[in-house]
Amino acid sequence: MSKRLLILLLLCAPCFAQQVNQDFIPASPGLNLGHSNQRWNIFAQNLDVSVFTGNPAFTGNPVFSGTPSFTGTPAFSGTPTFSTNPVFSGSPLFSGSPLISGAATAGTLNGIYNAASCAASSPPTWCSGAGSDIFLAANNAIASGASSVYLPCASYTTSTTLLVPRYVSVRGCSSYKTTITYTGTGWAVVLADTLAAGGFGPLGEISDLTICGPSGCTTPPSTNTAGGIYIGGSDGTVGGSGTATVGSSGNCTVTATSGTFQTSWPIWQPITFTNSSVSGNPSVTQLIASIVDSTHLTLQPSLSGGNCVAANGNWYVTGSPSTGIDPGTNFGDSYNLNRIRVLGFGIGVQFGKQAFINSILQSQFSFNGAGIWIPSTLAGTSGENINMEGGSVRNNGQGIVLAKGSAPTDTDVHISSVSIDYNCPSGSTTYCGWAIADGDSSAIVTLNHAHIEQQATWAQSYGIFYATNSIFTNGTNSSSLGYLIDNENSFSSIANATLSNGGSGVLFNSSGQLIQLIGVQPTSALGLPTGGTASTQYTNVLTQAQIVGQAKSGFPTQGIGLGWNASGGTGEADFWNNHGGGSGGWYFLDCSSSCPTTSPSPVVSISASGLLQANAGLKAGSSGSTVSDTRELVQSAHSCGTSSSCANTSNQSNRMIFGTIALSGGTATITGISPAFTSTSTMFCWGTDIAAANAVKVLPASSSSVTITGTGTDSVTYACIGD
């Protein structure tokens, strides 16, 4: 009986095996699970098992119709298809192009760490208990060696600060689909590391996500001390909050009724107040002018007459990250912020120490106390080549602010194709923060293809401000300060731009420095300064009335200036020469096609004392003769005519000859006068005997000769004048 059963099984086995393979092969051709257990594994997968715990290699194009779970390290070199929701808690490697119609969960995928996988029921070991804290999960991934961290499409809440070294990329799925709300009191993101300077290209980045502050994403400006993104080593500035009053009469003195003002706060540190006098808007952000003591400070005037917006309520100042998590020796160069939104913080983005060559691309900074802040505490360690391309800085309490301080930051900020709009309390008719405020006298801010649109306070610059091919518009509240642009640097310029002022104020602060305007289209009175504060006033004025250049105290120790009505004239053009320690003077050069490779001699020169020299001579009038020696030029010659009452007829063709000659036989003839006079009737001659008191007669013999008659061999001086 047993032999018959064995024979029966042997005969049926091929049929059974064929059936199993027919069921499996059409769905998963090329499946390789090893040699000795291959048939058993195929059977288990199709009938019972959806969990892969080893390290299988899938070399064909398998189709998984169940809900497979991979806890090992599977390798997919073909084109697998997942029709539901696979779970990868290991580290799968896809060298092909997988098709996943469900939601895949993986700890790492082709070397990219998925921070959201830490919230799975079986998280990867590198999560270290992060759970649903997305920033803690990202930090743990970076600590485990990740160079690329992914934050999937979802909304997250965290109180953890994300720390991103320069060799790491952190990306969401898009700025509208990956949203993180930060509920802490420090900084949401710190971009810095301890790896010192050099050796890093543009790899470190944070991209394609939105970060919102504790006050939410749409509350302008934010009433909290939290910061959005901090780049570089911490400068150690301590923030604070409390209650205070700003002078009810509009003065700029602030008195703290609780909380402590830090005497180390840099000048122009943004500070936000609630319960302001701005109608319908409980909060405004203003700039600190000075710290008197721990309970008193003054503000930069924000209204006309040197006044400030009154407030009576809470105040908030955002400090820098703790040096415990971000030492001041950290570096923050070569970071990229790409397609991100930073909303609802005390400060949107702040630059710290050793932060330079940074790029911000197509990003938005809104509803912050200040959109972007570069303090003076960096003392020359940061600020080189900061670039913004595209995106917007809008609806903040202040737009882009560079601190005003005595220590230069060596900062150059380049803003291209960016909209800087409505950094004002919503609906305000009396107050706006600055769109751009540069208090750093050593800094350079360039604006190209930009759009500045807000009711007031477009730009204030103590550094060099270059704006080209840009639009400044909607200055309907220009009367709040009385002007829209305050230029305090003599080398600033605006070129090929439109300045559209719709308010009753003027475009420029008349107490500031003059600014070069080239090809500018203004829509109202310019309000340009008329002079300087230095002992020698000057302006640089080009050929058009609206093109005005350098002025006042910025004039170099040696240099030239062009001015207008400097001595109080009307329509007077002025030429200034500050010769410093040199001999001074004005020189007119002609180098023709050899310019500027040659150094020609001047053809006309005027000394500092006013001595005029023309190498080819001077010509009086359109028909006058050329005078080769300026000493021969007769100035202010008028003909009295033949009557006793002088006719005072001016003759610009007048010329004069004179000399001394010894007579021979009581006579002498002067010939060869050139250029000749017009005729003998237009010549008037006289002479004097210098040997004795004898009579002398001097008469024109022709238009080019004169006859002199006198006594013996006496010496005679003579002269003729005429035309």
C-alpha cells in the first residue's frame, strides 16, 4: 500500500509543481529567492506570506498585489509594481523604475532617509524613538549619516530645532504640501556646522516646504520670539518679551513695565509691539535706535516729525540660537534655500557668524516681525555674496533689514526679480515698516528687476544702494514720513526705474544725501536735497534735470563735482574741483581715437586761481580773429563814437598793438601788422616821446602799417587799437 501511495505522489508531483508555477510566473516572472528553497518560497508567497524578512533580490518585473512588508534589504533591479501600500522598514535599493499605486513607507530609499517613517509601527533603528516629531527624526537621520533627508507630503508639528550641516539636503515634497508648524521658543531651523571653512560647494540646502511659527502662518506681524531659519554661528544675542509703553504723544521713547531690554542688542534690532495706535492692527514692528538701560530704549522714527507709532502692550525681540546648539565658531556658508515659505516668526531668516555665499531661490517670507535680518554683531565675518533670486518678501512688519552699527559687516546683498511688497500692518493708512533698510555704511545692496510695492517707506540706505530696471510703486501714504526713499550715502544710484508716488509726500528725503538718477521716470516731486552738510557743498548733476548724483559729506578728498545753483543763481551750472593737496585747476584734453591709451597734454587749462591758457589761442566772436597770446586780448573795449557823449558801443573784434622805437631823422614806420586792422578809419593810434617833452604824431599809413613823426632820434612809445 505504501509503495502504491509513493508512486502516486511521484506521478502527481509534476502536476502540482506545474500548477504552482502557472499561478505565480505570469504575475512575477524572474523572481529569485535562492535555489534550494525557491519552490517553497513561491508557494508561501502566493498562498500565505506577505512579509519578506531576508534580503531577496528581484531581478525581473514582479507584481505585488497584496500588502507586502519588507524588513530586510531587498534589491529591485527590474521594474516592480506595487498595487497597494508596501511597507519598507529596511533599506530597499531600486535600480529600476518601480510603479507604486499606493502609499509606500520606507526608512531609506536609494540612500534618501524618510523622516516620516519614524512614525511607523516598526520604525527604522536610526529613528531612536523620534516617533512623529519630524524634525527630531530628521536630526536622528543626519546623526546616522544621512546626506539627504525627505519630509513627505503632510502637515507636522514640532518643538525641535532642525540642525542641518552643509553636507546635508533636507527636502519636502512641495512648499504647499509639506508644512511644519514650529511650537518652540527658539529657532525652527539652524543651518550651520563645526566643519570650519572651505571645501563645500552648493550642497547644503533646505527645499520645497513651509515652516510656520507658533502664531500660525497668517498673522502679521508675528507676536512671538521664535525664529524661522538661522544661518551660521550664533552671535549670542539674547531675546526677550514683556510689556511696555511707547510714548502716547508719538515720541520714540519706550519704557518697559515688565521684561528686560538687553543693552547688547544691536542698533536697528527689530522689536514688535502689540496694541499699537495703528487702526485695526494690534501689532507693529519697529527698529531700535538705542538702548538707554534695561527698561528704556528709543526707536528709529517711523512717522513724520521724528515720531513713532504709539503702543501700550506686549513687546517681543527674537534672540539668536543658544550657543549650546550653535556655537559662534560654526560656519554657515554655501547654503541654499530653495522654494520654501517661512511664515509667522519674530524673524523669518537671520544671518549669523561665518555665513556667506548663500542663495535664496523662489522663496517667500511673510507674516514675520522682520522678513530677513542681518545684524551688526557679525563684525565682518559674514555677508559676502548673499543672493536672492525670485520669490517675495511681503506682509512682514519690516522687509529686509541690515543693522546700523559702527562695525562694518562687509556685506553685499544682491536681490533679483524679487517682490518686496506691503511690509505694513494690513489696512494701515498711517504706518509701514521699511521694504529695505540698510544701516550698514559699508554694505552694498543691489536691486535688479525688482518690484517694490507698498504705501510708504520704500528704502532707507546708509550703505551703497544700487537699483536698476526696477519698479517702485503705490506710495499712497508717502506723507507718513513725508518721503518714500531716504538715501544717506553719496554713492547710491537708481537707473532705468519707475518711481510711482500716489501720496502727498515727495520721493526723497530732502535732508539726506543726493542720489544719482539715470533714466528714471518719477510721477511726483522728487524732493531732492539742495546741498550738503560738509563745508563745501556740491552735487553731481548729469545732462537731464532728474539725473542727480553725489552730494555732501561723501565727497572724496580729491575729486570733481557738477552742481546747480550753488551760489544762489537761477539756472546756474556749477563746476567743483576739490584739489586736496594738489595744485588744482581744470584741464581739457583731446585724445581722439587714441583714448584712453595715451595721456595727451591739455589744450585748454584753467589754474586754481583762474588763469586761463589756450594752446591754439582765443577767438572773440564768430568773425573775430584768433589771438595766439591771451595777453593780447582786449577785454570790454567799447567805442564812444565821435560825440562828447560816449556811445559805449561794444566791439568784440577789437585788437591792440603797442611798442617802442627810436626815430631816425624825426620819423619811423611800423609795418607788417598781422592780423591787419579792417581799415585806417577803424584804427586809433597815439604815442609818447620818452626822451624829452616833445610832440609825437602816430598815424595809420595803411591797415597794416603806422607812421610816427617826432624829434630827431628820440625814443617813442606807441599804441593802436581798433578793429
